[in-house]
Amino acid sequence: MSGVAYTIDDSARSQDAEVWFALPPGFVPLPLHELAAARHAAHTDGPLVGLGPVLRLAQLLLEAGAMHCCLGLHVDDEGDGGPLLSLFTLARRDTGWAPRSVLAGRAAVGAEDAEHIEMLDLPCGPASLVQTRLKEPPELGLGAPGGLLQVTAYVPGLDGRRIAILSLATTAVDHSQHYRDLLRGIAVTVSFENPLPEVSDDVIDKD
């Protein structure tokens, strides 16, 4: 049985890295800082005008504290077989100290208009998962009359003073179970200690 190749992003080997995680196939990283920097050029450079919604989204995510962002593209195998788009983001929130289970519970209870809440027992410790429904930011112009489905995992850090916030947002509001399962699978891989072997290769195999 052949192993599955995982590509390690350069940021995972940075001395400043604080959170490690793995994404399943179907996600493509978006360079938030580069896109935000290009936003000004979009007003003057013709070829970039069509990227306006993407550039605005990058700016909004950075303002919201996002550290990492990926675009997800998956096949709707429960419907017409068409593409399902999603956006994965990772952010970090500093908090006052509390037991990690308390931090996870507070984050879940504090979520407004939650449709689904559950506690998670991850390899790195306690966490919570919350599903909400959001209105589409009008400046994005996504054309989503049904709003956006957002599933968020709150994973407290080992020191009890910070929370990693992993979110999946999509216009495919009828696939909530699929996206909850998807985010649970990502949350299971979260680590606050460097899990990478001391190798120089950028690709490893996992059986």
C-alpha cells in the first residue's frame, strides 16, 4: 500500500511557528499578505480588477487576525457532482489564563447564534466545535442568498493563555455535516509542539 504524500509548508519550519496542523487534499494556500498588498494595484492595473473580491477578502481576513488561509475545492458526491468551495483560516487569540477545558467551553458558549456545539477531545487536549450561519459580507459580492455556513474549532494552547481558531466557511449550507467532519479531521492534527522530524526534505510519506 503506497503512502500519502504530505507537503510541508516553509512556515512550518519557521522559528516563529506556534501552531502545526495538516490539511487533507483539496486545499490550496492563499498568500494573504501578498494579496492584500496587491489590492491597491487592483484599482489601477486592468488584469487585477477581476480579482477584486479575492483581494478584499484577503484584507478582511488579515484585519480579523488570520495567520493562514486556504481555498478548498471538493466534489459534491452527495448531490450533482459539482464543485464545493470553502475557505479555511487559522487565527490565534490571546486570553487570560484558565484551564484549557474552561477556555474551550467559554469559546463555544460565547459563539452567537450557534446551530451546533460539541466538545472535542483532541490529541493536543480539549477543544470545542461550533457551527453558525453568517450573512455574506456585501463587499465580497459572492452571490450567496442563503448566507454562509461557518464551522469553527477552538483549540486552547498548552499554556492556557491562547486559543487557536480553525474555521471553515462555505456557501454550501446544505453540507453542514460534511464540513463538521472535515474540520474535526483537521483539528485532530493540531499540535503546539513541533511534530516535524529533523529532515531536509519537504515531503514526507505517511502510511
